[in-house]
Amino acid sequence: MFGLSLMYDQAFDLAKERTAAQISRRAWLKIDLRITLMLCGVYFLQFLDKSLLNYSAVMGIKSYLKPHSNEFSNLGTILFIAYLVGEPINVYLFQKVPPVKLMAACVFCWGVVVIGHAFAKDYSSLMAVRFLLGLFESCVAPGCTLVTGMWYNQAQQLRRTCWWTCQAGVATIIGGLLSFAFQHVHNKTFQGWQMFCLVMGIITVLWSILMVFLMPNSPVVANFLTEEEKAAVVENIRVQQTGTASTEFKWSHLKELLLQDKLTWLMLVLTLLLMIPTGAVLTFSVTMIANIGFSTKNAALMQMPLGVSTVWAIAMGTYLCAYFKGKHRNLIFISMLIPAIIGYIVLITSKNKIGQLLSVYLINVGTCVITMIYSWNLANTAGYTKRVARTCLTMAFFSAGALIGPQLFRVSDAPRYIRAKTALLAITVACIPLVLLISYVSHLENKKRDNMDEKVKDQWLEDKGDNYEFMDLTDRENIMFRYSF
């Protein structure tokens, strides 16, 4: 709490100095190693740990479940129910506790829970550990987003967000290899999937300890930077006009987000719809590949190209967006949905083994747009309370969509699950006009501000004074703010 308060107060003081210092490449390297690399590790572990269920589907976990039941789908769903429970708690905690410290504590706890998976040997205990895993993991995306916003400007945020979200793909690649390897482990006490959980849980606990010692709470208290470098970091984020941090919970920010912001519900509905396919792919991709006709071991290995498609899609989307300096987000966003639409059509209409496999990789590209949603929200939200609330609300709707996804795959529809794939196709197509509507609303708001009387602008600037960018104003309160689309 102290670190977060210090961040806001001293950032404002440093901004007053208007230092002309430039951040050296060496300083950025230090920052990236301490901040972005650690966030990459957190996101990698989060994605791999929650995907353990996906791999376990072909590693023996179903022997603890009732045959021909929907218990496996329920294990996928309970994780995201826990996310829904966790996000309101995160709204409060991220306002009162430094994001880094909160994340480190949660990483430690979910590492312990992953270890606990190895000792869960019936449906009820598996449901319990999956719920706890989701509860502690629910802080990851909001935390990574908030920390990234503290250190980097908009163009840098896009690239850094790309780096840590790409770990979803890296985790899929590594996870496929590890799943293949642990399927060859034979132990009288633990099955291969349980050994997998033990190893990953220990690694996760160790990473949380590294976070405590290596990651500072904010640029202002980063002891690995000089005073000039700290001031330059603060000045570097001035241009985005989204402020830094504050420990004061402002109800006016929350009211604005829920009742006055025209983009809020459009973005949340978009998130909900797009995460339905994500939840389905996250839980059933290995099963879909196995049902095409591959062995369980080969199905795990076939996850590796799925990870490659994830990295490629995220990198292409975010780097194109950074290249155009935040412009054309809508077109880049839609271009990531087109491969998924093609993939669903082929999955529904074709029985060709290779075509079906390639289509699974194509539909995965559509799940990668969550990175674009993270960066879009970060670019278009000012005011710390509002930013925290929007980030956590986004994850709540992410979770709602993701828990619906696995439920579309009913045992009675196996092995091709045509009804589920048809529903996912329709949902993905429906998102395209919604993206265009969000862009149109943003355009109208920017046009309204551009046409504002110059005298009104001058008076506003005079009233606010210098360094208004660090006054914790929301994007609606700051008439100089412009929305990215």
C-alpha cells in the first residue's frame, strides 16, 4: 500500500521537474529484465498450469471421473467460475496492495494448489483444487496489464503485452513436449499427469519467490534505476495521459465506467463472446486432435504447432498495431478472426484428417485477440480506479465466456461435436460488426473533442495546470484524451 501511494505522489513531483533525460538502452534492458521478463514467467506458468487439465485428458485423469458423464467439462468450467469470484476481490486489492506483491502472493498460493492436484483422486477433490487454482490465477491478467501500464508508454505497452501474452503459445509448445514426456513416466503412486502437476507446482512456487526479490512496486521505488532514470520513466508515460497509480478508491470512476462510458459494455460483450471459443479450445483442443485419429501421445505433440500459431498471431497483431501507433486496431482485430472462421467451416464440413488438424490451428488464431483487448482497454482507459475496475471486469467477462465454452461440448455430440463448432462459428462471425461499432463510437467521441471550442480547451488547461496527465483524471474528465481504434 505504501509503495503504491509513493508511486502517485513522487511521480507527480518528478513530472514537475520535466527532466530532459533520455532512458538509455542499458536502462531499458534492466527494466525489461526486471519487469517484462518476470511478467512473461508469470503468464507462462499461469497458462501452462491451468492447461494441465487439457493435457491430463489423455494422460489418465478421466479414470477418476464417471465414464460417459460431463464431469470433465465441469472441471474446465469451475476454473472460470473461480475467476468470476476472484475479480471483484481483485478490484479492491489492486487498489490497496502493490500489484507486484499481490501477484507474487497469488503465484505462491496457486503453485501450492497445483502440487495439490497430484493428491486429488476423485471428482470432488479435483473440483476443489481447480476452483482454488482459478481463484488465485484470477489476478494475473489484471496485474500484468496494470504493471505494464506503470512502466511503458502506449507503443511500448503493445510490444511488452505481446511478449508476455505470447507465453500462452510458448506454454502450449512446452506443455505438449512435457505432456509427451510425462506419459512415459510410470510410478506406482502417481500417474503421469500427477507427476506433471508436482513438477509444475514446485517451479511455480520458486518463481513467486524470485518475484518478491527482483520486482519493484513502481518505477519511483526501483532501486536498480538512478534518480534520472526514474524521472525519465515517469516522463516517458506522460504522453498516454492515463496517469500512474493511486491508493484512493474513487467511486466516481466506477460510476463513470458502468454508467457513462459508451465503450464499457460494448467491450465487455465483445470479450464475453470471444472468450467462449477460447474456453472451448483451452479445454478441448487435445481431445479434438485425438478424435481426429491421433494417438494420445501424438495428440499431445500436436499441441506444439498450436503454440506456434498462438505466438505468430499475437506477435503479428500487436506489432502491426504498434507499427501503426495504435491506429487500425479494428482492422487488425478482424483480420485475426478470419482464420478462425475458415477453420470452423472446415471442421464442420470436412472429414479430411489433415484438413481437420490444420483447422484446429486456425481456430486457435481467433482466441489470441484477448491480447488486443488487453491493449485496447489499456490505451483507452485513464484514471487508476477506472483502469483497475475495467481490467478486472474484463477478466470477469473473459471468465464468463470461457466457462460457457467447455459446456458446448457435450458427450452426446462426440466425437465431432458439430453443434459446438457451429455455435462457435456463429459467435466469431457476430464479433466483427461489434468491433466496427466500437470503432465508430470511438471515432465520434474523438471528433467531438477535436471540434471543441479552443477557448474551452485553453481554459481547461489553465485550470488544471502543468502535469495534468498525472492528476488521476479519467479519459472522460480529460478533454485532451483521444481514444485509439
